[in-house]
Amino acid sequence: MAVVESIPVSEDPDSSFSSVVVRFAGDSGDGMQLTGSNFTEATALHGNDLATFPDFPAEIRAPAGATFGVSAFQIYFGSDEVTTAGDDVDVLVVMNPAALITNLKDLLVGGMIIADQDAFTSRNLSRAGYTSNPLEDGSLDAYRLISIDITKQVIRSVEPFGLSHKFAVRCKNMWTLGLVMWLFDRDKQITIDNLNTKFALKQDIAKANIAALNAGHSYAETAELPSGVEVYKIQKAEVEKGLYRNTTGSEALAFGLIAGGQLADISLTFASYPITPASSLLHTLSAHKEFDVVTFQAEDEIAAACAAIGASFAGSLGITSSSGPGISLKGEAISLACATELPMVIVSTQRGGPSTGLPTKTEQSDLNQALYGRHADTTLPVIASSTPGNCFDVAIEAVRLATKFSTPVLLLSDGYLANASEPWIIPDLNDYDSFKVVHETNPEGFSPANRDEDTLARVWAKPGTPGLEHRIGGIEKDFETGDISYDADNHQKMTDVRKAKIDGIVRFIPNQEVSLGNAQGELVVVGWGSTYGAIHQAVKRCRARGADVSHIHIRYLLPMPGNLGELLKGYKKILVPELNTGQLVNVLRSKYLIDAEQLNKISGQPFKIRELVEGIHSLLGEVK
Amino acid sequence: MNAPEKLTLKDFATDQEVRWCPGCGDYAILKCVQKLMPELGVPKEKIVFVSGIGCSSRFPYYMNTYGFHTIHGRAPAIATGVKLSNPELDVWLVTGDGDGLSIGGNHMLHVLRRNVDLQILLFNNEIYGLTKGQYSPTSQLGTHSPSTPDGSLDKPLNPCSFAMGSGARFVARTIDTETKHMTPLLKRAHEHKGASFVEIYQNCPVYNDGIFDYVKDKKRAAETRLVVEHGKPLLFGVDNQKGLRLNIQMLGLEVVTLGEDGVTESDIMVHDETNRPLANMLAELRTPDFPEAIGVLYCNPEQSYVNAVRQQIEVVRAKKGIADLNDLLRQGHTWQVE
């Protein structure tokens, strides 16, 4: 059975557990993200399925010990299929009181706390809002507390390397990682390799960190831990066969864009402006100039969108990327791309809003913006990725749609997908069908207004081609000649054809499939985007308990798959969970005139499986 | 192979009816540019005109080359994208004082700073024409317009000073109806590798008529116009009897008269296009205290941005070798599940 709610800190530590959630939490300068990513790699190599959730503050270096500066990294791993970063924490590693007070609410009763007691000074305690030391006052009696003088241990272990006190203390994340690796029987070699690479030019730092890692491991191994704490064995997961690597959504998206460019046989111009959490896409592509991609950090969001449009006019595929506030700024330019019918890809990595909102947290509140967030009737295809690995395929699809239909395409990702990592079966580019772009070269009968009869895509004639000199622009153009036209009937005709082109894409996308369950029944849970993993697990659990519930996950949000309306009408009830106030649900209601229920959460955090199970129960009644 | 056929002005005119107001300075500029094109020897298909929004930005519709009439203020960014995609293209950017310095001021700053290889023609008529006559960022203080019926209150921007301050490597100024001056100047702008900024004093006969008469009127021009040429002394006035001398105490230029107070031609500053402080001073000269400088104020080339981008890409490719996405995806830590 798929239900995974076991706690590693059981009465019988020798037994195997199906899954565990571990969260590392500390100051934003404590290196928790690095600790988490190293533990993730070791866990993947161990053969567990896993998902991660990095959760960090917007402040780069908040004052030490401040609650708002707590950075956390959660990993959920197990011997069964893992599709979310987990609901409740089994093992909480805290580097200071602020990390404890902000994360304790997510720890299961009976769960384990590993704390650095040296950081629980009166100053740090009062900063976090404690009036007495929770490690000593009995307030943590409901948990299994392992309080260790980590800072002292670290300083002792790195003494031979002559580091300053500041640098010595910085090694405490590796010491802690060593301890946790022992706890879950991970191989620390991969981390040692990583440290040697990362600090190749600073040998003393590399050696000190490795010494700290080994010291933490030995500390646990030599039974200095309280009795009853022993190695927990998590069986290897039964996962699909293949060659794997870990990927974040941002990485997979970047690689997907490169792959799309290759399949389209077209060079890419990626223009962007730094914004959290979208910047990593710019970073990844900028680091891979060996591919046919030119990257450009523009002076602002508008310039980034415009440079992408200029590149598309010149014959490359222009791509721009941002998050909600930046997408707002790009709106006018995207409408120009709609009016001139140039191919373009816009990646929107959603975050908590409105305005600056919660830059480092996740949300799905920019669906309306993607669908409608521009002036005039500017309809464009909108597609969404659902898992980090899925970003690869969705990016390819964005490139395909943009080039095939000569239109801007909006690809929705979010902060969770961008940062979360998961094991990913490495795709083979040879398995993908190419969709080679052919620029117009024939002057015979050429007009910039010419269209493909089947797709209605406007002809793409690039500057440099003799005999095809032409002008395009934002003013309405004549349907036949492409010249400026203020004619009333022509504007109607042009508006109609632009819409018909986008509507017609429905003939070139796959029908909607049911992700899990049946094509009809009592209840269907309809999601889009990064809620895939949580919905999948929730539906799986409820089905395992006999509930008649299915899961549909929509990739094509505009146009929607041709069979979606009929498919939805096959269920008695429809539940639409979203990390917004109800955006997709309104689209489904108005488009298909269906009575869909909504389930919403706008806290900057992903859904917990439990929350969705409760939502299903509320519609079906408790399933025993 | 056939020798390329000789193109003429007509080859660069489109069949579109030109829709500027009668008497607009834009006509003269259009004619000058169309006439210049065949002389540049660039194949028509490699030429791209990009514009923003405003009267001047209708320009691409009248040039039988590739053209893109974009959105307000954003032409520099779009032109940058065009060049990034295909550095072989010869890209001209046509803008105005509102488009280029108000809504698009940020993009203008950065396209100049980056030194993107473009010819930027900024038609300065000190007014918003297409939106019916509101004052612009180059309008004189006190300009009466529909949005400032009691006179504008904010000081005007000097386009050439803005360009200098932005780090432009080629800054020039000319006048719409002075074809003989404009033609060689645009040729120079075209030869220059990098961003070439050309301010063109342009008359708007409807909303700001005669605003440049002080410098266009032949009778007054001798006193108000300083035609600068590299290597030549900064002389002006009837019979060139006046000149500009460097006042070292004031760190600035001053007007002197030859023959008065012992001033001779050897006291007169000689124009050096590569002298940045001098170009800054020339850009700032304003009537009535000074004549206004016309010509190439500054030309001091350095590598263009797009060239640098391409070179960096070449270096990376030479170092990394043939790119294979399948290989890249399999680098780092991978594991096989059997």
C-alpha cells in the first residue's frame, strides 16, 4: 500500500521504514541548502525515491539568530513512489533556537530533534522569543530530543587546519550532515567529492569540511548518541528502470529549451532580467554557451521581452523569463508579439504575490495573468509544467507551439518547481520528434501577411533574405498585404484570424488523459502545475482505501484539450485544488458550465497530502 | 556571378503613402536617408529599420528594407535583440525626443552604454507630435502645450549630453533641412562600429513651428551655429571672426573674437573628436551665450557589444568542444536503476 506515514523514531529502530521526512533548518548563513543538496545526492545514490523542498528567506544574510532569517531544506525519501516533499517532518535538524521555534509545528509528535545546544545561548533564545531554554525546560518532552554540543565538536575536529573561529564554526553544517548520514546509512563519499570540487582552490577549507563531516559521522557511529538511536534503514525504492540524475525544475526547463531549439533547428536568444525565483533559468542557460543559445541580461523586464521579440523578428527564437511582477511589465511587449504574430516563449515562474509579495515562496496565482494579463484580445497558448522533470518536456512543447503557430507561448512554472529537485530519468533527445523550422525564402507571391492554410501561422521571413523585405509593426495590418490598415472590417477579420489560430491549436495537442483512476466516476480532482505530486498521492491514498476518486492534471490551459469538457462531465463531482483563490476553477466553470468545487491555499507553501485527502473526504464522506 | 545591380533612391522607397504633415522636417530626413542608402553599398535585404512610437517612428514604413515599427520607447531593446540574433544585419533605429528620451530613456541609456552596433537617429522636435502637442523632455522651460497651458516647469534634457553621459562612443548633431551636412554625417555614423547617436534638429510645423529657426535661419546661423570638424579650429560668426577658447580657470569654453584683446587663431581650441571632455563641453553649448555645435562631437570607437558577445561565445565553444545535450544531461552524478 502506498500510504506512507511511518515515523523513523519507532520502538524498534532496526526495522525498515518506507519513508522519512528530514528537515534541516538554520540561519540563512548556516549552509542549510548546501547540506540538503548533498544529503539529496547521497540519498538518490542510495536508491531511494525522493523529493525536496528548499524553503529559504528573501533576505540573503538576515541577522544571525533571527526567526525571519531561517532557511530550511526538506527532503522526503523512501522505498515507495515519492511525489511531494512530504507533509510532516520526522527528523528536524536545528542549528539555533530560531530554527526550532519556526519549524517545530511541522514535526510529528514523537519525531526526532537534533539540535546544536551551543547555539542555544541566552541571546539567541531571546531573539527567537524563548523565555527559557526548550532543550532544558521539558517543553520538548513529546519529541525525541538529541541535544549535542555541535559547535564545540566542530571546533575540535577542525583544529588541525588552523582556521579562524569564524571559518571553523562554518563547518558545523557538514558535521551535522555527517551525523544525519550515519543515521540513515548514506554514503558520504559523494559529499567528500563535492567538497573537493567546490573548494579546489582552498584546500584547507575543503579538508576542514571533510574532517567535520567525518567527525559528525564518527560521533554518531561511536555510540555517543543517546541509547535507542540507531541506523534507520530505508529500503531502495521500486522505481522505473533507467539512468537517473537529480534535477531541479529550472535546470530541466533550461535543458528543455535547448532541446527544443535543437528539435526546431533554430538558434535561441534568451533575454531576461534578474528576479526571484526565475533567475536560475538565466544562470543555467548563461553557463551553456556551447549550445546555440545567446543569453542577454537586459536593463529591465520590458527590455528583456523586447530583445526576445527583436531576436524572433531576426529569425531566432526569442525567449524571455520572469516572475509575476516582471511578467506584468512585459505585458505590452507580449501583446506586440501577438499583434505581429512572432514566435516567442515567455516563462513565468510564479511566486507569492501581489507586488513583491513572497519572492521566495510558491503560489499559482498568476494563471489569470497568463491567460488574460494583457491589453486587448491577445490570446496566446498557455501551458504548465507539473514536476521538476516534466519542465523538460513542457519547455520543448513551448518551443514547438511557438514556432509551429508563430505565436508567443506562455509557460507556467513556479517557485516550488524551480527550486525543488527530484530524481529524473535522463531523457534521450533521439526519442523526440523534430519539428524543424523553415523560414520563408521564396519572393514569389510573398506577403508578410501570408498564412499557413492548416495552422494559420503567419509566414516567418527573416531579415537577410533577398526579395522578402517587408515591414511589420503594432498597427493593425491588412489581412492580404500586411500594410497598415485602419479598415473596420479588416480589424474584425484580423482579430478573428488571430483567435482562430490559437483556438485551432487544439487540433495539434493531445487529448486530456486521466493521470490516475477512471475516465468517469464519483469524484475527479483537477489540478494544474506543481500540485501534481500532492494530488497524485492524495488520490492514490484515497483510492487505496476504496474511494472512487480520480486525478486529472491539465498541461494545456489555453487552448484546453478538445475532450476535456466531456471528460469532466463524466464525474459526479469535481474538486479543483489550487494555490490561489480559485483561478482554474473559474475557467472550468465558465468554459464548460460545470459545478466544480474549489480548494484553495495561499500561504506560500505547497499543499500537504493530508489537506487534499481532507478535501476529498469532505466531498465523498470519510473513506474507511 | 552577376555584379550587384546599382540601386537608387527609388529602390528604397515603398509604395506606402507618406503620412507626415505638410512641411514636416521628417520628409527632408527621409529623402536624405533614402538617397544615402545606395551609397552605403549594403544589400537591401541586410538593412533593418527599427522604430518606437511617434511621428518619427513611422519611418520604417517608408523604407523598402526590413522594418519593425514597435512600441513606445522600446526600439533600442528590440534593435538589440535583432543584432544579438544576427550581427550581420545593418540596423538603424529611428526615434524621437519623447520616444527615445522619455518613455524609452532607460533603453537609450543602456543601448549606448553597451555600445550595440546601431545607427540611432533621434529626431528632436522638442514636442509630442502624434499625441497632439504635449511638451516633451527636450521642450524649453515654459513651453505652453495642452498639458502645460501655463508653461512647462521642468528643465529640458540635452540629448547629446545624455548620450555622452551614457557612454556613447559616437555622438553627432545635425539639422533636418541641411542635407549637405546630414549626408556625410550619417555616412560617418554608419561607418562607426558601435552605437552611433545622431541628434537631428527637426521642425514640427504644427505643434512647435520654428523652434530651431535661430539655428536654421541663414542670417542668424553664422552666430548661432558652430560647425565642428575634426582637426579644425572651433571658429564661427560672420567670416569666422569668432572662436572658442579654453578658459583654464573656469574649466570651460569661452567665446572670443579674433583680433580683439590680442586673440589670434592659435588661441582657438582645435576640435578633436576623440577628446571626451571637449565633446562634453561642445554638447552643452547653448544659445544665446554660445553657438550650438553641429557635426561629429565625439567619435572614439571601441569594441561593440554584440561583437564581444559573439567572441565570448566562440571562446567558450572552443574550450568546451562540440556541444551534445545528451552528453551534458549525463554529466555529473547519475545512477542506473536496473
